[in-house]
Amino acid sequence: MGTEDFNKALITYLYDEMSTEERQQFEIAMENNPELKREFEELKEMRQGLAQIQDKEVMEPFFLWGKQGSDSWVSMFKRRNLLMFKPFIAVAASLVIVMLIGYLTNFTITYKDQSLYIGFNESSTNGSEAIYTQDQVAQLVNEEIAKNNAYIFSKLTETENNLDNRFASLENSQNTQLTPSYADADVVTREELDIFLANVRSNNLKVLQTYLQSSSVQQQEYFQAVITEFSDFVENQREEDLRLIRRSLINLQENQQAQKDETDQILASILTTVNNQNN
Amino acid sequence: MAETLRDIALYHSECLVEKSQKGDNHAFGKLVGLWFKRIYNVALKYFGDHDLAMEVTQRTFIAVYKHLDNIKDVKSFKYWLYKVAINQCHEEERRQKRKTWFSIFQSDDANRMEEINFQPEKEYQRKETEEIMGSILKTLPEEQKVVIIMKEYEGMKFREIAETLGISENTAKSRLYYGLKRLRKTIENSGLNLEYK
């Protein structure tokens, strides 16, 4: 008998599964083999050690406890299986709801010309009012400048006309003042008259230059104010649109949550109904 | 008494399986009640953890419920049930290994193993003999551990173990022999002085 055969015989003897004849033969062999006997004692001792591990009492799950014989455990198993898929069902339902809402509201997200457009109803690429291209902004600025130039030109023309009128009236006034002295015209030399007129022209020129300078400064300030206001207008419009998009997304999220809660309630109701029917 | 409680339970199982196969959920409920404790204790000795044992036991009976029609010979229900339970134990152990693999921290079991291997004195001071034996039993290779549980705690014959696991009787005896030897070696290496000795 080989070592493996001895081992198997030892185990068979240890667990008392030998026939009477086999048992007697093995006991004789063990008496003549101290090593085999020692090994038997070791294994027997090991069994005593394993016997220290006792069975534990266990409470049967609630679906058996007190309701044995009912179908409650069946529904529990089914519910347990269903619950395993519940997260996947919830995710799938949420996706369907989101896609449905997106379809109904014509929700679009497009990426074009290095810009991301998010919006409802119309494609944002058709132009939200707040979004302008660089060319459109330049065109708007040019239009404003042209309008401003036309305004300045009209003001200058008006001022020139006024000055002409005032100069004419002043000249008339001087002529009128001079008229009584015509009799004494021979008293005023031609040279004195020229000096007087030159002074008048010089003064008028200074007034005109001062007016033009003042007007130019005012125009620059006005133009800067227009540009600033236009920039603020564009910025405000953009912020307003972003707020609108954020509010829409929050509404969408709230709708999704409500739909999810409703789906959970329906599933719970179905489970309760099935459970009651089984009971 | 001519029949042992185990025999009576087995006889009842056969009747209950037949009724369950015919769609009698009431009978299946009784069948679960009859075997719940046994399967739970098999799983408990396999894992040494109540929660895992309960999980495996429930999974076992779910699998039994699903595949009850596959039993052709109701007399073999007992072996089939143990086979399902052992398979569920193997699956659960694989799941636990995956969890441990992806976990940053080592599991409690791993920590307990370290204590047994490297700090036997502390382990002995902290635990009762039963807990230590249970912990050591858990460290055995699966195939040896299963045979020991079936033989030592379920009282199955070698023929029954062989039928349940689909192996020969000699293989079952060999696994049991080396399992017991390995247990003894682990205890000796740990320097434990258990009360039963």
C-alpha cells in the first residue's frame, strides 16, 4: 500500500466509513506502525478542534418569519431581482424623459465657428440678439460714426450759418454806427478803417477757432459715451441671455427630478399591487 | 427512533421539491425554511462573516427557485442544493476579491489574516477558540475547505461529497486529508495553544 493509499485509508478510518473487516485490518496495521498511529491521533485532535465551531442560529428573513407558507418570499425574490435593475431602469427612464423634453422644446446645442450655442426653439446659429459677429460689430460702429459725423456736419453748417448771420448783423450794425459819421468820413483815414476791420476779423476768427475746438472736444466725449453705452448694452444683453439659459436648465432639471420621483412612485405602487395580489 | 431528524428533513425535502415543481409556492416556502439554517451555516463557515453568509444564502435560494425545474431526480435535491450553495460561495468570493482589488484599503478579512499569520498571540488573547478555528478554516484553499465543511459539519458521506462536487471519492478523501494537515500546520506555525488540546 502506497503513501497516498495509507492517507485515504486513514481518512476513511477517521470518519468511520470502513467495513468491519477493513477496520480490523487497519487497526492491526496501525498497532504495528507507530508513525501511522501518531498521525491518526493528530488528525483526530484536529477534528476535535473543528468540532469547536458550532452551528449558528439564524433568523430567517422577514419574508419567511411569521408568514411561512405565504407567497411573500416569492414576491420578495422577484422584488429583489427587480431592485437589482432599478438603477438601470431609473437611468433609462430619465434619459428618455430628457430626450423627450429636448425634442418637444427643440433644445439645441451646436458648436460652430469656435462658439458653443445652447438654446431652445431656434438654432442659436441664426443669431441670438445678444450675439454679434466681429463684422457685424464693426458695421454697427461704422453706422454710429457715420450718424455722428452727419450730426456734427449739420451742427457745423448750422453754426457757420449762425456766425455768418451774426457777422452780417454786426457789420450792418457797425455800418449803421458809422453811417452818422459819414459826414465826418473824411476825418477817419482809410488806414484806420482797415485796422479796425482787421481787428474785427481777427476777433471773429478767434471766436470761431475757440468754438470749433470746444465742439471737437464735446464730439469726442459724446463719441466715447456712445461706444461705452453700446458696449454696456451688449454685455448686459449677454448676461441676460445667460441668466435665461441657466433658468431654463434649472427648470429642465426640476422637471427631470419630478418625472423620476413620479416613476419611482409608480414602480412602488406596481410592486405593492403585485405583492397584494400574491398575498 | 429509526429515522434521524436529517432523514426526516430529507424525506420532507423530496415531497416539498415535487410540490414546488408543480408551482406550489407554499411548499417552496417550507423548503426554504427547512434548509435555510444549513445553507447559512455552510456559508458562514466558508466566509466567517454573517453578512456574506446571509447574502450567499439568499442568492442560493433565488437560484434554486429559478432553476427548480432542472431537477430531474428529487432524491438528488440535497446534493444539488449544496452544489448551488458552494457555487454561490465561489462567486461571492470572486466578487469580494474584485472589491478588494479596487479598494484602496485592505479588507477586514485581510487584516485578520495578517494577525493570524504574524501576531498569533494577540489573536489568541482576543478571540475564543471557536473564532480562531473559524478564521484558520477560512485560510484553506477553496476545494479543501468545501470538503471539510461538507464532511465535518454537514455529515455527508464521501460518496455524497463526490456526487455533489462532481469528483471521485478518492479525490474527496485526499482533499480532506491535506486540508486537515494544512490546518494543523497553520496552528503549529502560529504557536497557538487552543483549549481543546
